[in-house]
Amino acid sequence: MTRRVVLSLGSKPGPPDQCYLGALGLDGLDLEVVCVRPADDPETVRALVRESAGLVLSGGPDVHPARYNEEPAGTEMRYVDETRDALEFAALAEADAAGLPVLAICRGAQVLNVQRGGGLIQDLGDAHRDGREQAEKWRPFHTVDVIPGTRTAKLLGATAETNSRHHQALDPARLGAGLTLSGRCTDGTVEAVEESGPRFVLGVQWHPENMAIAADDSPERRQARALFAAFAQAAHQHRAD
């Protein structure tokens, strides 16, 4: 049976949206994806999340630093979208209240951490900005070391070759309540977090929606698709319970 999940996207439709939709629409996942955007009515979105089987938070601009009690210091304020912040924080709160599976990607992982009371490193510089064109964004950029014993490790193994295009990251000294570090880059940057326990809540700093279309039989493709398959399985299980 098809399960409906909510995908939060940016205000302007574009090619990146199709990557998320393609990854969530892979054969066998059996997901109906409903997209929401910052201009949508927050109460309508909350009700939609409450009636769905899962929530996906996509990549995008910086979270406003006031959300984690800081003044701007490296934040790219010209891109900050406070309307999107408000919508996604509300959607995530609704997902938490309903115990829904959550897959949070790049900005989404940052929203997840801040919504749980954590903080962000406002500027890492350009070390994690790949800068490739859209068609090449599936290519690996650096290695993530996965923490043994975590859900992330069960899905990806000991390491993952990942793409990268971010200048902010989760602050390892300020992880949100209930979140556990499950992957880091060799320079110490937090790359994955998860909620312990049976509920599927996973945040990754890279972009598996791009890597899901990597070369056939490549580790990158298998690992990216494993994340979406696990989320889909959790969504089906949630509605079956």
C-alpha cells in the first residue's frame, strides 16, 4: 500500500526538487510525495504532516541564528528565509508529536538539530563546498566515518563517500535533545545524527538525493538508496502499527 509522506522544499521550484522527488519515487518505495513550500498555510501543513506517514526536510539556505540564540556571524543573511524556518520548525514539531519517521538532509539536518535545542557552527569556510554543476553533484567529495553500532552504520557500513555543499554544520558541543552523533568527516565536522530508539529520525549533512542516481552498482548509489529505502520502510511500518 502506498504511504503518503511530506517533502518540504524551498520557495522557488527548480532542478534540485526533481532530485528529491526522484529519490523518493524510486521503484519499490511505494511513497506518495506531497510537497510543501514556505508560502503554504502553516496550519494546513501541520494537519498534512499529522495525517501522513513521514517527513523529509530538504536542503536550502541558512537557519536564522536567532533560532539558536546567536547573532549573525558568518550566516548568509541574504538567503535566510524566516518563513521557511517557521514552517519547517512547525512541521517537525508536528512530526515529533505524532512519532513520524523523519529524514533530514543538509539544511534539514540543521533544522532538526536546532529544533531540538541544539546549535550550529555558522561558518566553516569553503572546505565543504564542492561547487560542481547540477549534473555532477552526485560525485563524492569526502569520506564520512560512521559511528559503529548506530542506525546509520547498519545502513551505510563503516564509511561513506559523500558529496558536499555547505558552509555551516551542527555544533558537536550542542547536539539537540535526543540526537546522537552517527557520522563525522575526517576534520571533525558532524555529518550525520540520529535519534536512538526504534523511531526513524536521521539527519545527514550531504545530499543522498543526488547520489541516488550515481553509476549503477556503485557504493555511492547503494548507500544513498539505502537511506531512502529505510525511510520508506519506516513510513510503511508507522502506518501499519
